[in-house]
Amino acid sequence: MLKRGKLPKQPAFTYCPGMKMKKDEFYGPKDLLIGSHIKVFGRNCYIYGCNGYTQKWYKDNLGIDMVSINLEKDKPVLKYQEIPPYLGYGSEEDSLGSVKSLMPKAPQPNVKKIFKNDLHILRFEAKLVSSNADDDSRHFILSFFCGDDTIQVYEVAERNSGRVPGKFLDKKRHINPVTGSYYSEKDMLLGELLILGGHKFRLMKCDEYTEKYFEANPEVFKEASIDYVLHKIRPVSYTHLRAHETGRNLVCRLLLEKKKKKKKKNKKTKKNK
């Protein structure tokens, strides 16, 4: 702000240094006291503190105690700018990078999760929930990729049905409008309703690989654990469960039926022996 030199109390501005006729008065140590005002070339400055060496110099040479003054600073006014809504171009994380930084970087994927679950694909038979009566006969294959939590939907159509089979929704991550977070594998349960791109899908069936994946991960899919199912239905009869069956308990009934079939097969094999 100001280089080292003598500071005049009332500087006289001239075009040339030799034209100045008035002698300048400069600030000295007695003028630079805590609590005093000085003018620095038209700018009014207030002295409210000094370091320890300066305090000692004033005490030893001038006998003045320099005590610093604590100034009350105004609290800064923080203004938070709202994040603009997602426009649908690219992924939401990619668009959010241009909001947080002037030089955005590509979002970093979860590499550990990709290496661990990249080969696991959960496939379901889904039904389109719509008020249109023609949509009741439509069949879809919904695939959930556990490596990156992406979902892909294909439509299956018979010949001469008037519908073109093929890809219905591209592979991408979808946000659950109920929770506000992305769909994960724990949301992939039979009977669940998924909202993908404005379309509502009901998960009706799953393939054999998905059933085994459910049974191998009971900590994620509690409804697929036989112990959890037995604990839930222990005080309730089987007929009562069928009468009050909901979409979430559908997988429980399927597991029980599967377990009963295995027991019957084992009994038959023992009798044949």
C-alpha cells in the first residue's frame, strides 16, 4: 500500500518537486499512538494495536504504555447460492461439477464397488403400471447392474402384437423420488414399485441367479433370509399370509414354497432308496 519513507501530515501535490514552496511536517513516534487517527495521502486510518517489540520501545523510550484495542468486527454476511436444477444433459454428478468449480473434473466412480460387483446383474420381469388398459399386456425385462447401480429396461413383445421389442430405457442411474437418493440393490425386491424416467414398473418375478444372489446376501435382502421369514411369520398361519399378502411379502412366500419343494424331493429320494 505504501513504501517505506516519511509520511507527511498534509502533503502538497505539485507537478514538479521543485515547485513546492511549503515545508512538509511528517508524522513521528508521538503521533503514532494507539487510538489516534492519521491521514495517509487523504485516507483516514485508525491505529488500534501494535506488536510486542513496538510496545517495549514506547515503554523504554517514551514511557508510554501501548495497550491494544479490541475492535468489534461485523459478522460477515454469507450468501448461499442455490444449486440450479438438473436439466437432463449427461449425468447429474457431471453437471454438478460445473457448478462447484470453474474447471470441472469428471466424477470419480467407486472403483472398489465396480471390481467387487461388476459381474452381478439382477434381472426381473416387470409390469408397467399405467392407467392405459393396453399397457397391461406389455412385458419388460429390468436389469440392475450392482457394479454401478445402473438400470436398463428392455421390452419383450410377441410377433404381430403391434409393438416393437427392444431397448425401452437406456442404462443409467435413476433417483428414487421417495427417498431422493439413487436406487440401490436393496430396493430391488419383488413387488416393489420403481419410478424410472416417469414410468412406473412393478417387479413381478426374478431369474434363478437373482434368487441365489438374494439368499447369498441376507444382510442386504432381509426378506430373502429364511430365518428372518420364519421369525416374521411364526405367529401367523400360512393361509393368513396368503390372504393378506403384499408385494413386499411375496418373496417370503416364494422362499417358503421353494423350501417345501426341496423337502418333498428329499423325502422321495429317501423312499426310492
